[in-house]
Amino acid sequence: MQRFDPALLASRLASFVLRLVTVPKCIVCGETLEKEGELCPDCLALWKNAREARCPRCHKTAAACSCTPLSMFSTDTIRHRPMLSLIFLGKPGSGKIEDKLTRTIVYKTKRSENRAAANFCARELASVTLRFLYRAGEKPADWMITYPPGTRQRIRKYGFDQSRQLAKKISRYTGIPWMSCMRRKGRTMQKTLSSMERRINAERAYTLRDCPVQGKNILLIDDVITTGATVSACARLLRQGGANKVFPISIARTKRVAASARRAPSSHPWFAYRVNK
Ligand SMILES: [Zn+2]
Ligand SMILES: [Zn+2]
């Protein structure tokens, strides 16, 4: 049972009142919303377009693409898919309006104290994930959600850990329990590194906490999957802890992922480590 905490109650009450008196605005263009939600009808239509964008390699949508990034191994595949993503993250400055929109939404999920963007992404990802699990014959009750924790620097800078926040929200929308299973050791943020450096850094960056992952199926939530190095390192760690299946889910994957997969010959040594192959 949770103990009564007056400070927590007061802050919840304050945010509730604030929500009543402020007018909800579109998280992308700032237009006042007439109905409940996070996006205006125009931005929502663009988001739906972005979800239909095709992979340059297999010409499927991000939610259906089964191209495996070069540096991704030790994760499981479900229905031949190495991961589940909502969208392909567009290149910055590509000039395409959908790319700008998806980048804005992902960016706000990462940094904004306004939780609307995270709510939106979590709800979208929750519904896609549930549908995917049911179709694959997986029972959501057999799964749990965890995440690679952010660096301490990053959490201090923005005041929260975006992957933890996403994991919690997705858990709320899906009913799948979440757990904090890993600790972050390193200080280096992945985005500043090349793909080989990412792999080496990710291998050193996480340790397993004392938590029961034995025999569990784990959905590993990361906001953006770039090379797959982070999710691979975490999956390996969770397996060492006795986890059964580890399957990565993310809001976005980069198209660079698909491009590097194309160049990988099937005899590439890293593919040999893939578990379900
Ligand atoms: Zn809008
Ligand atoms: Zn593909």
C-alpha cells in the first residue's frame, strides 16, 4: 500500500487544475485543439503519412520492416522481425514536411517537460505493440517492459529519463508491467559516437541490477534505434541474467539502419550471433 503523501497529492492536484484552465495545443504547430488529444487534424494526417513511409531496402513500413541493423545481435526476432518501430526518423534538413514533424515529436519526447508528446508516442506504440503481440500469438501477460537508462548527466540536464518515462507510460496503456533492470555506468552519450564506438561504449555502459529477469520475456523500449548497439548490449545483459526473449521496441528507427543492413553479406560474423537465426 502506498502511504499518504501530502506533497505528492498537492502536486497532482495542481497539475490537474492547470490542465483544466489551460487550453490544449498541438504539440507540433501550437494550434489550439478543439478536441482532446495532442495533435491538430493537419499534423495528425502528416503523422499518419509518416507511418506509411517505406524502408529503402524492403519497401515496407517501419512497423513491418524486418531489416536488421548491422550491429544488432543477441536480440530475439518475432515473426522474422528484429524490432518494432512506429516510424522511420527522417534526416534533419531533408526539406520533407513529414520528416520535420516526426523529428519535432521525437525531440519533444526527449526534452520537453510538457508530457503531451511522450503521451502521444506511448499511446501509439502501445497499440501497435499489443496488436503485434496478439497477431504473433504472444500473450502480453507473459511479457514485461524495461529500458536502457540514460546517463546521469542527461537526466540532470532534462530532469527526467525519457526511456523510463516511455516505459512507464507504455506500461500504463498496455497493462504490461515495467521494471527498472539496468544501471548506467558510462558517461558518454551514444549520439556523439561513430557506429563502432557506439558498440564498444554500449558494451561497457550498462550493468544488471538485482532484479528478477529469470525466465521473463522482455520488451526493451528505446526511443530511437540508430545502429542497434544499445539494445544489443542490453539484450545480452538481460540474457546473462536469465531472460527468455528480449525484443526491442522503439518510436523511431533511422533509415541509416536499413542502408547498413543492405551492405551486410549474410555470412557476416555478427549475424552468426543472432539467436533466432
Ligand atoms: Zn498541428
Ligand atoms: Zn526494411
